[in-house]
Amino acid sequence: MVFSTKGKLYEYSTDSSMEKILDRYQRYSYAERALVDADTESQENWCHEYEVLKTRMEALQKCQRHLVGEQLDKLTLKEIQQLEQQLEAALRKIRSKKNNVLFDSIAELQRKERALQAQNSDMAKKLMEMDKAEALSQHRQTEQAAQAQASSSIPHLLSIESTINIRNHQPTGSVVEEAAEQSFARCNGAVLPPWMLRL
């Protein structure tokens, strides 16, 4: 093929170039047709799916209204009986679930009660042990105080006996002992056994 521009002649080979151009055109046009077909098909699918979902939603809303006791006028006796059976089955499931929840909560409360009882018994044992230890320490303190008082009163008793012996030159030992016991009892207000007084 020969063509001219501005007085110059150019020769152009149409065989390979034209084939490439036609090839490219066919590819692009096919791809464009495929995109258009896919768009229309997807739009049709979306429309169909929308209609299906809309119908299903209306049916669910109608069923929900029937379950709450609304719009029952158009139902037949058989449909009402089926609705009643559905409600009874749902109530059985709800009551069963409620009973399970109540039993679980009761078991949990019983477990907590046993744990608290065990803690209370442990604390009671500890308190009893503490009371015993305190009573024992108080008993020891009173014994130590009594022993300290007794040990401090023995020299005083000896001084009383010596004064008695000095004042009374002639009394016998038994009279001195009795007088010492009486005076010791009067002075200290404590009762000592006779063997401690006869030192």
C-alpha cells in the first residue's frame, strides 16, 4: 500500500500490521462484551436474590406476628393448632433451660456454703486454741505471782517469829507457831499451809 503526505510517498505493508490491529480490536471488543454480560448477569442475580430475601423477610415477620398473637384472623384451625404446638415446644425448651440454670445456681450456692462452713470451723478451732493458750498463760502468771508473793512473805514470817520469841520469853513452840500463823494470816491476807509456816 502506498500513500503520500506533503509530497512524499510512503509504502506501508498491510499484511502484518492490519492483522495485529484486527487482533487487538477483537480482543478488546470480546473483553468488553464479557464485562457487559457479567454486569447484566450479576444485576439479574442481585435482583433475584433481593426478591428471595424480601419474600423470606416478609414470611418471618408474619410468623413473628403470629407467635406474639397478632393477625390470627386469617389462620385456619390447622394453622392455629400448629402454632400452638410450636409455642408449647418453645415453652418446654424455655422451662428446661430455666430449670438447668436454677439447678446450676443452687449447686454453686451449696458449694459456696460448704466452703464458708469449712472456713467457719477452721476459725472456731483457731479461736478455741487461742482461748486455751490465753487461759494457760493467765494461769501461769497467777501461779508465778502466788509463788513470788509466798517467797517474799517467808522472810516477813521469820521476822514475826523472832519478834514473838523476843516479846514472849517463856511460851512453848506450839504457842509460838499458832501465834505466827495467826499474825501471818492477819498481815498478808494469804493462806499458807502449816508446813510452810513451820520453817
